[in-house]
Amino acid sequence: MKARFWASLACLSGLALVLVSCGKKEESAENAQAGQPAATPIDMSTVGSVSGAVKLEGPAPKPKKINMGADQFCASVHPGGGATEEVVTDASGDLANVIVYVKEGLGNRTFDTPKTPVELDQKGCMYSPHIVTLMAGQTFDVKNADQTTHNIHPVPKNNREWNKSQAPGAPDISDTFAREEVAIPVQCQVHPWMKSYIAVFKHPYFAVTGAKGSFDIKNLPPGTYTLEAWHEKFGVSDQTVTIGAKEAKTVTFSFKPATGGD
Amino acid sequence: MQPPYHQAVHRFALFLVACTLLLLIAGALVTSNEAALSVPDWPLSYGTLLPPMVGGIVFEDSHRKIAGAVLLLTLILAIWLWRAEQRRWMRWLGVAAFGAVLGQAVLGGLTVLLNLHYGMPVAHACLAQIFFGIVVSIALFTSNWWNADHPRLEDSGSPSVHSLAFLNAGVIFLQVVLGAGFRHKDIPIWPHLVGAGAVLATVTWTGAALRRRFEQSREMRLARILLHSIFGMQFLLGIGALWSRMSTANAPQPLPVTIAFTVAHTVVGALLFACGVGVILVCRRLVPFQLFEANSLLHREEAAGRNGPRGI
């Protein structure tokens, strides 16, 4: 009787573990795409564009030093230690790694999901690029160019969370995000300084500023839009812009560093 | 008639206490280094027993290995107690210890597989403290001191020292839960800060009662000194942990000062809870235990009628 009780308890515990190991299966991208309506036709003869720049007004916070001594490989790639990529600016205040996207104004338009995957690489124990943007249902491939092991752990609020390991030379990890979300932090707990962000959109009208802080969003149908600029440290800034037929508009966003510094 | 004293069992129990303390340190290091998910699979690590020991994997896998050793040691102790102990309740306490560490293994696995959600880290942290309390209790119950004869002490105060000791341990455990909730980002810090005040109150009250009521007892004096000392250390470590967290909030990775303070604060918290449990047991061993407080109160009222009122 007692042996049967303990055996039952052990079986129940094992069953619980197995059920948990199978993981939560949310709606897959394929299922989501299967039910997705056809893309709204856009008259390419009338599309316009919006471009511009994002500036940081005021002194930029200095990058923080990263101690990579916990992993010999990482330390060998960065002998003097690494540096954070939270705030990347140049002497002119051009702010890089800002996601600029159409927040409102597209109505109920739907768009085809690109077949080309987006890549997120791990080089020198840092994510490359620091910001990844893609459409919902679009594949992104995680690569490991390093001779060390990483774990890739996106922490979304509106999508399925997962955590996978990737040894040196391991195949790419491919996955998708089913729902729009700006932006999903990506972590590596083997190397806790590694941080990246993934922004997922339902439409193709987004861009990430480069070293010169510039962005260019093309093929926008005529209309009035709310543009939003998102930065991981400085938050968001919105502007409204009206695009006429074949019109190119310029918009400038600016952020201010928080007072009191870090 | 006192049960026979098994020195070997007692020493093994003490060894298990030491290993469990090491396990608590290893577990605290995992959290403080943000390494809990550095090994996404369980029970193997990267599909093997010997994963690459780099970065956070060092802490997570070491924790698992030490946990495996503690599981095995607890099983040995449970079997040993079952075979050697005359006291039936001690045999079942050994089984309870093994059940607790097995539960810890399951919770640890769920913590990883569920990506730190659903309160798993807090449950894992709290059961760890309970398990530690059990193994400390087993070490005490198998000691020569526990099994020797002792004169019974008269408890002249109200509430009884047993009630105070239980309240003290209960409040300490609640503070452990609040601390785990904050550490794993489930709740803000203010409940844990309020809890610190509550622990200060119960530790002071219990210590004062032990001193006033059992001034001549060596064991009660030792229990009081330990309780006050460990609490004092824990309070200072808590201030240090809070300061280090605030001053390194924007650091790109956990820094040594924060790791040191938070690990020490967590482990000394476990020691404080174990001390609270120890005080309960020492009082139980030395002071007659009245099941219902009313009976005790009735006896004291009758005695007061004969001898005059008594203080705390």
C-alpha cells in the first residue's frame, strides 16, 4: 500500500515534468499565416516616403565597461573588456539603434510576410545587430559565430517565450514571432551582459537608424500617419506626418538624456 | 527511557547540514549572477552531465551537481534513520527530509523549464529554507545533548516561550518568502522592508523572554545570543544588499559587490530561520509544553493567587 503510494507520487511528478517539457505550444506562425488575409493592394504609382534623422540633445552617457573574464573566449576577443551599446552616438549627436516605425494610420491594411529571414548573430560575445526588426511571422535565424556556447532567451510580453542553447558550430536557430511587439529584449544568461532587442511589426514600414542616426521608410501610401521613434534607454517620441501622392517628407526626432546621469 | 545516542548518525547529519549550506550558497550564486537560465535543459545540462563550464553555466551546473549530492546524502540519512532509530517520528522525519529535497529537485527543474515563471523560483527558494530547517532539526534530534537528561525549566511568562518561539520562526519564514518574492522580481521591496521590522520585533521579544525567564539556563543563553547575533548580521547584510543593488542598478552585468552582499544576505537568512527553528526545539526540550494556552494560563492564575503576580 505504502509502496504503491510512493510509486504513484513519483509517476505523477514525472508526468508533470513531461508535460512541462513539451512546453506551451502557442499558435504557430504557419497556422497564423494560413489564416492571414491576402495583402491589401497598394497603388505603387502614388506611394511616398518619409526619411529623417534622430538626434540626442545633450551629452551622451558614456558606455559602461563590460568585464568578460567569465569566459576565456570572450576575454580573448575583447582583451580590454567590452562596452555597452545602450547609447551609440557620434560627435554630431546622431543617435543610432533607434527604431522608427508607423504606429498609426495604416488602417486595416494587411501585408505579405517576407520570405527572406532576418539574421541575429553572436560575434565576440555581443549580439549583432543590436536591434533586429522584422514582420510578424517572418523567420529570423540566430547564428553563433563564436567559439563558445550561448543561450538565446527572448523575453516577450505579447509572444511566446523560449530559451535555447547554441554551441559553437551549431546550426542556426530559426523561429518566428506571431504578434506585433516593440520591442522584445533578448538575453544570454551564459553571458549576462549580452542584450539585444527584436521589434515585430504587422507591416513593413519601419527602419533602424545607423551610425548617422538616419532612417528612410519607403513606399508609404498617401495618408496621415503617426510615426514613433523607440529607443531602449530614452523611451519613445511620436510625430504626425501627412504624406501626399509621391511625396517625400522629412522628420527629425530628438531625445534628451535623463538628468542626473547614470 | 532515553533513546540510544548514535554518534555516527549525528555526525552524518551534521555533514548533511554543511553540504546543504554549501548548496544554499550555490543556489544564491545562481540567482545573483542571473545564471538560472544559462542551462535551458533539465535534468541534463546541454544534453550531458559535463557541459562547457563557461560564464553562467558554471554557477547553474555546479548548483545542480551539489544538489544531486545532497539528494543522495539525504537518501542515505533517511535510510539510516529508518533502520537505526527507535523513535518512529524520527524515521518519518528522515522520509520528510528526502521528500523535501526531491520536491526541491522537481521545483528546480520546473523553474528552468518554465523560464522562471509561475512563482517557481520563489517556491524553490522557500522550500530550500524548509529543507534546511529539517536537516538542522535532524542534527539536533540525533545529538547527544537532545538525548541526554535535562532538568525541566519553569516558564513563568505569558505568552508562553513556545508561542513566542513559534511566532518568531513564523515571522522569519514570512520574511524569507517576501525576500524571495523581491529577489525574483515578483513583488516590490517595501513588504520585505516592513518584514524586517517585524522580525526585529519578534527576535527582540523572544530574546528578552529567554533572558528574563531562563537567566540561569546555559542553553537558553546560547540560543538567545545566536538569535540576536545572526539577526544583527542579517540586518546589516540587508542594508548592504540594498545599497549595492541601488548603486549598481545600471550596471551591464552583476557586479562582485552586489553578488557578495546578496548571496551573504540570502544564506544568513537561511541560518536565521534555522536558528528560529532551533529555538523552538530547545524550548520544547527544556520547558514543559502545554497544548492549550488556557491550561497554562489557568495554572499561572492559580499560582499567582498563592504567590502574587509575576512579570514577563
